[in-house]
Amino acid sequence: MPAKQTIPEYHRQQLEAWLETYRVDRALRDEPGSDPDRDVEDCLSNTQGAAPMASQIRLLPPIGDATPQIERPVYVCLLPGDRPDGITVVPFSRFRLPATPQEWKTGLRPGPLQVLCLWNAHTCKTDNLRASWQAGTIPAPKRQMIATLLQTLNPLHDWPSRRFGPPLLHPLDPRQTYLQEERLLMHELLAARVKTPSNTIHYEIPKPDIQLLRAAESPDEAET
């Protein structure tokens, strides 16, 4: 009989905190007329016109006729793709604690950029991201860390394990629902931006919401 896997105490505490945050988030989403995901006022630089390219952090606006699970903007990190016209898109979590070992605390100060969902990386054409805004740039050392993690999708032994989430062991763990929701979110957001045969984009980018565009702005940028 295999030995039962034990979870360190700090991961137990982290999991309890994450589950409570997730429970509150779901309760707020179920409230009529509520919009909990608009709490992004502590982050972004107004650089809407910049073309998508590797090293950028970008903000994908919500889809107007989306289901409740995807009625929110999403910040993503862009890395080189495996083709000249491709790009790797890695979303940030809406929570400030990592949910699984494949989510990583970035060390970035803005709330919407604190946790990266490595497990939810997608590859698409660069043109599919033109209906988005640049929110900032990932420093080169962090880009290298992210690229390394994407190769393994597991915490590295020489990195602090508190930077990653607790293990996912049970099929009925509420985090399984969270993972399904986030997969659907990224699939729908990127699919809505795929070009049609007429060579136009389904999604028409709106004028930037100034509150959203402040969401990833660093304190230094905010003072200028």
C-alpha cells in the first residue's frame, strides 16, 4: 500500500486561505448585479497601441456576450511561441495565492500580477491578441524563470516551495472546478479573437477603461 502523502503545515494554511477566497469569490459572482472582478485599480500603463510581442504583459478585455465564468478581464504574460507567427500566452490568476503546484507567485507587486497559472498556457497567433492592451513588461530574469517552469510544470527543488501552491490530490477537491473554469475562460477568450475567413477580428476592441488601465501600473509610473 503506498504511503499517504503529507502536506506541510504552510501548504495547509495556504490551501485554507485560498479555499476561503474562492468561496467568497463564487458567492459574489452569484449575487445579482455584482462585479467582483472589477477590483483591478492598483495596476497598468496606458499603452493600448503597442503590438503584441513576447515579454509583454497584456490585458484581454472581457467578451460582451460571455457566460458568467468569463465576464472579466484577464492579464496574460507573453513568451515566444514555437513558430515565427506564434506566441505563448500564460494567464495570471485572479487570486493572490497559488492554487496548485503549477501556479507560481511571481514576486510582482500589483495584485492582478502576483500569481501566474503555468498549467493554463496556450499558444496562438500573435495577431489574435491585437484586441488587447499592453499592461507592462516582464523583466528578463523572470521571463527565464517562467520559461524554465513551463518546461517542467513542477516546482524546482532549489526554489522556495512557498512560491507554489499545495498539491491537488482528490478528484472532488473544489480546485478541480476552478481549473475547469479557468481552462474554459482562456479557450473562450482566445477563440473570440481568432480571425474569420474575411480576415477580420470577431472582437472589436473598446475604448480603454481608465480604471482597468491603471491596474498594472507600478507606483513609480503612477507618480509621473
